[in-house]
Amino acid sequence: MRSAQQILADSAVIAVVGASRDPRKAAHSVPLQMQRYGWRIIPVNPTADELFGERVYRSLTDIPHPVDLVDVFRPAQDALDVVREAVAIGAPAVWLQLGIVSAEARRIATEAGVDYVEDRCLIVERAAAGLTRLG
């Protein structure tokens, strides 16, 4: 299993499940900041059409190209289905944001050979490692 920082270093395309239109929410500010540091953000939200200048998909299975990382901004009880979808699309890594923990989601990811991070924030880990995908 790769470390959280290694997953970020290896990832270029991040699908964000639960991406928000509300700029006051972490589910908006975190993906936007990752985008500003050079990651391609693919928002997944059933009620939006465009976020961060990208087309929004209703589910992970609707995304027509591979993603390197699935980032989850959904309650822990929803994480299970998101992890199952991530495994189904062949995502190599799943990341549950700060405050989101699911032993069952971890089990599903681990059994499928998917790298798994929970209860950690992308932008905190990005900053700690000094990572960028720019230039």
C-alpha cells in the first residue's frame, strides 16, 4: 500500500464524489485548491452540471476515462457504495476526507487491492509534502 503522499504524487486525475457548489464547504474549497496546484478534478454530484470549469458526472461509473484517485466528501455510511463503484471502475486509490471513517469500506478496498486513505485531507497532505503538478 502506498502512503497518502505517494498516492497524491502518483495521481493526476482526481474524481471528487460529493463535490459542492457552495464555496463555504470543504467539498468545494479542497478540490478547487487541488486544481490550482495542477491536478485535474472530475466532480461527481447528482445535482450540478459544471464545477471548477469541469463537467460534473452523476456517478463514478459515468466518467468516460480512467481516474487515478477517488476522493470522497460523503458521510461514512455512503462511503461503502462509493468504494464499491471505485473498485468497479478500476480506480487504483480511494481517499475518504477528514472525519470520514469506514471499516467496511477499508475492507472492500483492501480486498480489491485498492490503496485506501481515510480521515485525512488532500490539501493538508499536499502541503505537508510540498507537492504540485504545475510546471
